[in-house]
Amino acid sequence: MTIIARNKRASFDYTLGGRYEAGLVLTGSEVKSVKTGHASLKGAFVTVKGSELYLTNALIPRYAHAHRDTKHEDSRPRKLLLRKQEIRSLIGKYRTEGLTLVPIRLYTRKQLVKLEFAIGKGKKTYDKRSDIGKREAKRRMEKALRQN
């Protein structure tokens, strides 16, 4: 498994819950571009259209050595492939509980391109500050233990 792109701000901006793995519907030049490491999940999110899930705002640029006629939008919505039961439960949580579907990482498994995303609830500013304070306190304690 090769990790291609990570969403580093996901755990900072959201309290993450259950994680899911989904396949992506990509064109040939997009797959080549992703496998060479040219993809970004910065600012990406998962949206619901009807009874389908889409990855929106993920940047996958055109493959450099692709034929000139193969053009695609770099940040077009890309359909996610999941089981119907998983999609129904996710849509229910998305609509009723007001949760967000946050992409975490993009990776390859064998020859397939997969997306890991999680159910997240947005953090408030004071939650972020408390997380930073806890992290710094933990670092100070570890530093004090190493010095002794």
C-alpha cells in the first residue's frame, strides 16, 4: 500500500469517528497522475448527490505524458464506490446528525486507487486550543522524563 496524499488538517479541524474505504472512478490519465504522486486532498470533502457519494475539490492534475486530447478538470467531482448499505447509512448520518464526510488519505492497494474517509464533526476554536494545550503538556512531560 502506497500512500499518495494525506489530509493533514482533517484531525485538527474535525473530531473523527468511523473510517471507511472507497474506490474512485477515475480516467486513465488521472490514474497515471495519481500513481506518480500528483494528487492533493487539501480542501477536499465528500458530498452527497442523490444516492451517490462524490469526492469534491480533490486536485488531480493532468498526467504530463498523456495525449493532448485527454483533458479533464483538475478538481472535478469524482464518484466514490461503496456498497449500497454503507452508502445508505452514511447518507443517514450525514443528513440527520449533521456530520461531515472528511477525506483522510488517498492510496493505492495493488493496482487500485482507494480513498479513506471518516465521519467527522467540526471542532470549535476552543476545542482546537484545548487539543493544542494537551499536546504541548504531553511534550513537556516527555521532555522532563527524558532529562531525568
